[in-house]
Amino acid sequence: MQGWIEAFQASVDYIEQNLSETLDIEAIAAKAALSPFYYQRIFGALCGMTVGDYIRARRMTLAAQELSRADNRVIDVAVKYGYDSPDSFAKAFQR
């Protein structure tokens, strides 16, 4: 029983370590030794949100922290976290 918890935690750790990269559900699910379908169902049941919502929320949290520092430009932070323009980043940030 303990093994699946560790495998699931490894998948969350993988997400956290790669937030500024393109994340693929297949690679994330593989860290937990699950199919993408079952991983997403289990993630939703355990975390109360979708994998995509979790990733967006974590990216926005990190982006907000970076923007609070004096020398970071909005466009640089937006691109780092996968947004094509400051406008799309601003809309995501407002949500």
C-alpha cells in the first residue's frame, strides 16, 4: 500500500521540479506507474482539482513570487511559465 503513495508523490515532485518546462500527462503518469486516465482520476480525487488546474495554479504562484522581486519583467516571467504574450499571462493571472 505504501508503494503507490510514494509513486504518486514522485509524480507530484516531478511536476514541481519541471513547472517552467512543458509538462506532458503521459510523463507525469509514468512517474506514478499509472495510465494517464487513471492518474488524472486519482489526482482529482486526492487533490480536488485537475492536473492542469494544479499546474496552472503552481505556475501562477511562482510567477507572482518572481514578479514581486524588483528586477523581473512581466514578459520574461510570462515566457518562462509558458505564456506567449503578456496579455494571455495577465488573463491567466486574473483567473
